[in-house]
Amino acid sequence: MKQTSQWLVRTIFVVYMIYIYFFVYRVNSFYSFLLLNTFLAYIPIELAMHMHSKQNRWVFWLFFLVWALFYPNAPYLLTDLYHLARVNPYDPQTNLMMFHFDLWKNFADLVLAALGCTLMGMWSLDYVAHLVAIRLHQPSRLFCYSLVAIFNFFSAIGVFIGRFLRLHSIYLIFEPQWALQKIAQMWDLKALIFIVSFFIIQMAVWICMEIYRHSLQQFN
């Protein structure tokens, strides 16, 4: 990603978080969680911008480890869309959709965070997968695609942990024994169904991005 694009991404995220702070968090809105969730989702995006193929080996793998711990926070924002259930846009008399500013503001806040974090997070995943493939001297397209699938699967596990066990990435750093014990006890059929379903969702997003990217290459 070019430097100008990186700063554009940074600016958009900073402006969005400032907006959430003043117009959502400061007014004690139910959707105040968007401030923390967006910040955590942005961390792997920023980390990916500082990674490159010619980096010192130890620095690269340290960045990769931290990126891997925080990456699930990006697609995690998709699960925040469940909070749209609190939005009731229909007039009980006419059953037609109403227009109330607060209603559509909450809708826009949630969708912007979910789409922005998921798409930019997926960019970071694809970029890091290619860097790892180069580091491992396996730059083939098939190997890169395999890494993307593996990262997305572990990301789905991370989203389940965050959503249902309420464990943030930081717990693995400061309370690893307790966090790993909770993770070891979480496995059952319902957990597997969620993980596989969310893995499919992530892969669908990545495939759409790949199709879009390859469709643009024909104009180059």
C-alpha cells in the first residue's frame, strides 16, 4: 500500500473514532462499545502497514505474532451487527419503514465500523499472508491462499472467544494460563458450528475482494 493510501486509511479511522467519542461515547449511548472495538480492530491494520519483506527477521516475526493476536478484532465487528436488533425501523401502525435520525445514525455507525474494519482487516490478512509466504520461500499463489484460509479459520476461533467467552487479545498476554484454560473448555458442537460459519463468511469476503482486485488488473 502506498504511503498516501496508508495516511488516508489512518485519517479515516482517526476521524471516525473521534466522531464516535464525541457523539456516541460521551452521550453514554448503548453503542459506546464501538470506540473500543474499532480501536482494537485498527491495531492489526496499522501493524500490517509497518511490515515488509526486507524487515529484520526477528522484528518481522514479532510484528506477525502481535498482528495474529489482534487480527480477530477486525472481523469481530461483523458480530456487532447483531445489535441492529435493537433498532426497530417499522411503524407499528403502517408496517412501513420510518425515518428517525437517531435510528439511521445508529445504523450508519454500526455498518461503517463493521464494513471498514472487516475490509481493511482483510487487506491486512491478505498482505501478511503474502509476506509470510515470501519469508518461508513459498511464494506460490496456492500457498498464499492456504495461509489465508488458515488465518481466517483461527480468526473465526478468535471471534468466538471474544464474543462468547468475552476474552480480549490482551488476556493472552497478561493472563495466559487463565485464558488458555477458558479456551480449552469452550469446545462443543455449537462452538464448531459458529466457527465454521464465521470462517465461511470471512472467506466469502476475501473471495469477493480477490475477484475485485483481479478484475481491476485487466485495465493495467
